[in-house]
Amino acid sequence: MTNEPRPAGVTPPVAVVFASVAFIALSIGGLGVASLALDADVIPVRGLGSIPGVIGQVAALALFAGVLLWGLRADPPGYLTAVPCAIAAFVGEAAGVVVGAVISGADPARGLAAAGSVALGFAGPVIAAAGLLAGLLGVFLCRTRAQGPRWRWEDDEDAP
């Protein structure tokens, strides 16, 4: 044992980056698997293209990361921080789909219909679950006290 203080864990900005990567991976993978298993489109409204889905994911990511960074300010951050992260990702996805539909030149009513289908269909719970799991990961990274492995001969105490 050494007298070195335990590391403080991962810093909040680094934890947000890792959790954001996990969120995107989980949400895209989850939407793909759910779409394949249910044989249904993520956005079933025809004629919108891919822009609303992309803008929805970007908005979900931005809100997720912002809420997680805000939640990691506590010392130590609580695991319940993951719940607002999930809600923010869900809201960001739905709002982003509307904004993306308007940006792509579609009728705003079609954008609202697409957002409603995302929120009430399988996509909303998948996005929220990805936000919850990635939020838990971010909190866990900040709370952990782990450090890199060290060999015995790396300690200064044994040096001649």
C-alpha cells in the first residue's frame, strides 16, 4: 500500500465525452435492432428523408450531454442524474425531428406527425433507455476511484 491519495475518478468533461459516445452507439444500435425486430421504420412518415432523424439524434445528444454535465457538478454525483438525462434525450429526439423536418423543407404538420410517431412508437423508449444507460455510465465514471495498474517496481519506496 502506498500513502498516495486515491484518484478522484474521471473528470466530468471526460465522463460526458465517454457517456456521449456510449449514448450515440446505444441509441443508433438500439433503433436499428428494434426496427429490424419489429419490421417498422423509425420515422414512419413518408417523404421526409434522413435529415429529421439526423437532426433528432444531434439534438438528443446535445441535450443529453448538457444535462449530464450539469448533473455531474455534485460531489459525488448521484445515480439519479441518469433519469433527467433519459428525459432530455427523449425530448431532444422528438424536438429535433420537428426541427429537421422544417429545415428539410417538409410541411410542419408532417414534422409534428413524425415527432409524435417517434415519441409514441418504439423509438422514444429506445432513446430514453440509451440515455438512462449512458447517464449511469457517466455518473459511474465520475464516482469510480480506480487508477491504472502499476507494477511493484514502479513504486518509489523500493527505489535505491
